[in-house]
Amino acid sequence: QVQLVESGGGLVQAGGALRLSCAASGRTISVYAMGWFRQAPGKEREFVAAITWSDSNADYANSMVGRVTISRDNAKKTVYLQMNSLKPEDTAVYYCAAASSVRSIHGNYYRDGGRYDYWGQGTQVTVSS
């Protein structure tokens, strides 16, 4: 089992920035890729970004390119999501997820939440206008 704990959410004004963290524990050796997703009230869960533990290859949702950066610290077993130029429409609960399957990060595989084996509880991000 792998446990994921997100942190770093909060209230920020439009144009501001936040850095979310996701700390992994447990059987992390089984994890190949980590992803961030978000879900706004009344909307479906949406892919934000994903990264592989081994080589830091990353993938981003088209709508997020240029505004977010995903990174990881293997020693701390933590994945980060730096979000800049935040907009009110970025308001959502942001979830961290871990996948054991090994696939290319550059396909669409890790954009599908169903590919992930473990999920965190989420952290709320609220962007005020």
C-alpha cells in the first residue's frame, strides 16, 4: 500500500501562486508515476500533470502548459505542483495520485485517472477574483 498526503492548498487572489506538495509513504518502490488531478464543484475530475519517479519526464494538460510545473524529490518521496498566474477557474480540490504501471509519460495513459492505484485525500485551492 501507498499513502499519499497533499498539502499546500489555500485561498489566493487571482494572479497569485501556490505550490502543492504530495508526500508518499509506504510501498513507494512500486510507484512508477505520480499525477495531479483536480475536481471543481459540479465538474468531472480533470488531469493536470504527471511525472515519472525515475527520470522526471513530465506531461501537462494542454490548458495548464506554461502555468504549472510538476517536480519530484526522490529523497523526500514528495511530488510538487507549482501553480502560477492562478485564475478563479482553477478553484478546485487538487488530488495527488500514484500509478504502478509502467508506460510512456508522453502518451495519454497517465491522463486517465483510472490508471492510478492510489489517491490522496485532496487539498482545496480557492482563487478569488
